[in-house]
Amino acid sequence: MAPYKHSFLELALNADALRFGEFTLKSGRVSPYFFNASAFSTGRQLKVLGECYRDAIAAAGVTFDGLFGPAYKGIPLATSVGVAFAEAGTDYPVSFNRKEVKDHGEGGTLLGAPLSGRVLAIDDVVTAGTAVRESVEFIQAHGASLTAFCVAVDRQERGQEGEGSALAELARAFELTPISIVTLDDILAFAAGDARIDPSVAPAIEAYRAEYGARG
């Protein structure tokens, strides 16, 4: 397992961002695990998280001109990634959106740097893909193009249109490069080798994947 993957899973477990049990998802599926990026709530946690995103993006070998954080969870995530890249020597512009139009002050829905060129969006997970679709439209409306989308966790679940994963479906539909820090496979490998995690977790996840997992 790549060091950034292991660092992320250790961070997620220690911050209680990655939990095991029974969780009803927005889709109605009952999942044996749950990831909540909002649990990363200290400066040190966000620093390490940004570095994990940065290293996953670097490993993917994508080129881009700026970072975008879709409201609301994507805002602190993209900020942490921008800082991590700057610390490594590359200073990217960082942009965000707000969900409500502001009619005073600077107005509008775009915050941070102007959008231009090839944009890489940062978010926590992909479920129905709503954030991706909204990001594509928002970025295009400001004269740029979304070319890559990086999430912390790829649940590797089937999407709405076939047997492939939701993230892969969106990548094909919008011609994006999909990136994730970890996948469900990584979570399984980590759980199998960690004494802190109940041995019943792995078979529960395997059963869930057999029912809902992407195929092909």
C-alpha cells in the first residue's frame, strides 16, 4: 500500500472519520462502514489530509491549472490541498462556490481565484454524483473546464447506469480523470491487517460489495 494511503487510513481511523458498524446511507443502502470528512476538525488533521490528497493527485500524473472546492465540504478540503501543494513548491489558485447568491459585498457565487484553464475539483466521496455535475456546470459557466475530480474514498459501488462504479460513470460522462486517495479494496486490506478493527468487518464489507459493488 502506498504510504499516502496508509497515512490517510490511519488518520481517518484515529479521527473517527472512518467507522465500522451499520449505517443507513442516503441511497437507503445499509453499509457496514461509513466515511465522514467532517470529522477532520483540527489543523494537524487537515494538514495531513491535504498531503494525502496531494500525493494521490501526484501519483495520478494529471496536469491542471487550479483547484476547486464545491460547497460545502469541498471548501476546507481544497484549501488543505492547495496549502499542501504550496508547501511542496507549487502554488495553485484555489476557487470555491457558494450555494446561495450573495447580493451585497463582492456578490455572486464564486469565491477565491477566478476560474480558468483546466480545473481539478476536490471532494470527500461520490454518491449520486450531484456535486460533480454541479461543478461541471459551474466551472464551464465561468469559462474553464473540469478535467479531474479527486475524492478521499472511492466506495467502488455501482452507479445508476450500469455495472461500473459511480465514479467511473461520471468520469466517462464528463471526460474527467477520476482520482481517489483510497478505494474499498484499500479499506479491506487495511482492516484485515489491523488488530484495532473487529475481524467481522471484512466479511461484512465483502457481503455488501457482493450486493452493491461495481463489476467490470
